[in-house]
Amino acid sequence: MSRDDNDRELDALMAEVASLKQRAAPAAQQPPSHLDDAIRAFARREVHVRPQLAGSPFSGRWRIPISIAAVVVISATVTLMVAERHSPAPVAIPPVAEIAPAAPAITPEPEQKQAPRESAAPERRAMPRDVSPPPVASAPTGAPQLRRKDSEAKSEAAPSSRNGAREPAEPGQTFAASPPSKKAAPQAATPTQTFTASPPPAQGADASAAASSPPSGQAADSISAAPSSRPATEAARAPEELREDSKSHLQADEKASADGPIRDYGVAQLRAPAMPSQSAESERRRSSVAAGRVQPHSFMPSPAMEADAADWQATPQTWLKHIEALRRAGLTDEARASFEAFRKRFPAFVLPEGFVVPTR
Amino acid sequence: MGAESSDEDLMLLFAGGDVAAFDILYERHRGGVFRYLLRQCSDRAAMEELYQDIWMNLIQARSRYRVEAKFATYLYMLAHNRLMDHFRKQRGLHTVPLDDEDGEPLELAASAATQPDREAESHQQAGHFLHLVDALPQAQREVFLLHEEGGLGIDEIARATGADREAVKSRLRYALSKLRDGMKDYL
């Protein structure tokens, strides 16, 4: 029998039984009423307690995925917020200009590397070693004509930085001329800036001194980190005034050169911008600095310093610096008088090597 | 919504919270489900409990209803599964030969004809028919009832019971043949 025959036979049977049932089957039995009532009540209860909206995007199969997505988004947002809140704040690094607002004309010196070490204890420095020169706008970037005795500058710095304390002065302690008064030698640079002159590079006898000096490239850093070793008044000095002083110093140096070892107390860099041409004396002094015979310094004395005697008389070192400044400025009588007063006050103080006692 | 709405539309409305749609749906299929269970379950109390459970399951699963087949197929699928669960809990008499492709049960299922109330009906033509239905093997009886009471076709019966289509056809053929042969005296 084929499949179609089977289907036709089955259809015939179904039709025949259906008629038999229609004729012979009793009244279709129905469920009892109590079952109907219970089922209808249950349906109403379910709809009222847990209403479900057909066709709602948040019903059915989308409910769970949307819920999961919402939880993930919220969790990620909260995590990011917490991470940002706990992230360390960037450390504010002051710009270099604020740290070292030095005159752009100032040539960085190798000795400036010593300045950071000195800055560690500025209060201990009874004799500031260096005084920054005035901001001379026209200062060439090249090496100054007159340079400090680099080795002497470092030797000054080394013991002072190592020893820390400046007073009482120790035998053999070197020093560099410094302004006795805060009003002296005003400079455009900040009081925190100090630097020292350095000898010109690659000059025979300078090699030994220069080798021990820090690279000139680091001078700027030392300048920026230099302690406040200069009186604030130096920053206010006019370039013209400093140039005049440098000229007078040059004359004084020439005079003092005959006395023996020349001590350059920091006049070199101040003269450099205004004295492009180098004299024979400057050359000799530069070589002396390089040879370690001269104490380099960066101080530009000024008669204005005389006014504030209380500052430079505070320590023997500052007093001696003041005396030296007077001597180099040509004020020999004043220098001698001040020296005599110094001796009365500090009779046991050992004069540093190289200090020239003012004479008549 | 109305009496002319299809079972599927009414079920979707009920899933959306329309209780009136359920009332119409229930009225249409309450008798068939009841008789489907009545002809296969000897215990009246158990049968009523099964009946109530089937409709409660439908109500609770209303949100998951999808129009993938006829509503009747879905309804009797629930009924079949609940009935099979009941049979598995029983021991001895109510054994359901689910895998008999020929439709002949391995064990004769309990028939409602053994019930005292059914004995009274056996003396009448109508009762005789019912007696013949009760005497059918369970698999054949179920297929017959799904066809007669549920109005399901061969494919729908196969889907509701999880059986093969050919097996359903075979069981139905056997059932119809027996009923026709049993009613020869009344034709």
C-alpha cells in the first residue's frame, strides 16, 4: 500500500470514527466548576501581581541582556571614576625660568656646579662665595674676557661646602669676595642665583684646573640652584654702574698685580661684557687663576656697600671682603681704616691666604 | 479581541496582561483538556490535580509563549508532559510505553473502564464507545484523544508528544481501526 493510500485510509477512518462518536458519544464531559473558578482566579492573581507587557522591549528575552549591559556600563564608569580620583596628582615642576631667572647675558660658568652643594646650607655660609654680576643684556655668550681662577674658586667652595660652617674661619680657608651689603650690586637675577667666573677653556696650565671644574654646560643648572648668597641689592645695579666698576677694578688689578699673586674677586665676568678687549694684565691674571694662585670671585664691590656696615661686619669673612672691595676700588685709606677696626675686633682671626692687607 | 480571535492572538493578549483573553481561551479548551486527562488517568482526584497544574503552568509561562505552532499544540504538549510525569511517579499499573512505534503497548495501560462509574456507561452505545476508547493502548489512546479532543493533526500530535510522525500515524490508525471494529454492532 502506498503512502497516499495509507493517508487516504487514515482519513477515512477518522471521518468514520468521528461520526460514530457524534452519534454514540455521551455529552462531552466538562470540568467541574470549582476547577474553573480556581483556574480563573489564579490567572487574575498572576496578571495583577506580575504584570507583563507584551511587546515591550524590556520584557522577554531582552530583559536580561539589557540588565547585564547596564550593570557592566555602570561598573566600568564607577571604576574609572575611582581610578581617576586615586591617581597621583602630577607634581608641579616650576619652570626653569622661575628657578633661574638669570640674566640671559650671563655666561654659564663651570664653577656653578658647586653652587647646588653650597645651597644646601646657605645659612651656614658666613662668607658668600660668589656674587652674580649684573644682567648685562649685551653680554656675549662667549667666554668672558676676565675669568676667575677656577681652581681657587672650587677650592673655596669645597671646604666651605664640606665644612658647612663659615665661622669661625679656619686656617687656610679661602673665600670669595662678596657684597657686604644687600644693597650693593643689584642684579636682575634673583637672590637665589649665584655663580662664579670660570677660566677660559683649553689653555695650557688651565687644563688641570679646568679638568676639575664642572662642564660649562652644567653651569646653568648650578646657576639655577645656587643659594641666596648674594645680597639682593646686587640685582638692582645698573649695567652702566657695573661697567664703571669693572673699569675701576681693572685699574686696581693692574696696580695690585705688582704686589704679587693677583686675586680676582669676581670682577672678571662683570668686566667681560664691557671689556671685550683683553689687556696683557687680564691675560696674566687669567693664567694665574687657572694656575690656582688667585682666588676667584665674582664680587663687584661698590661704594654703596659702605652704607650698610652692620651687614659686612657680621662675620670676619664678610668684613675682609668688604676691606678687599675697598682696596680694589681704590679706597685705600678706607680699606686700611676698616682693616684696623677689623683687627681690633678679631685680633686672633687668621687672615686667609692671599689677602692683601691695605697699606698706605 | 473577540470570539473570532485566534487562539494565538488571545494567548499573546493574555501575556500582555489581558485576563479577558484568557477567559475566552480557557472556555475553548477546558473540555478537551479535561477529557484528555479523564480518558488516560484512572484516579479522578489525581486527574483534577493534573488538570489544574496544566492550566497553572500555562498561566505562569505566558510571557515565554511564542507563536511557533498552534496554541492547541502548545497546550496539549504541556498536558502530555504533565501526564507523563504523573505516570512515572506511579508504579505498576500505569506504565506508558513511549517508544512503541507500532502503537502496541508493552503493558496494557490502565483503563478508565475498570472504574465503577464507567461500568454503567458501558451498557449504552455512548458508553460503549467510551469503553472502546478506554480499552485502547495508552499511546494509541493518547494519539486518538489528541486528535479527537484537541483537534490536532498528525504533525501537531508528533510535536506535542515528541514522537515520530510515522509513529503517530501508525498509532492513530490502530486506534481508529479498533474503534471502528468495536462499533460494528452499532453501525
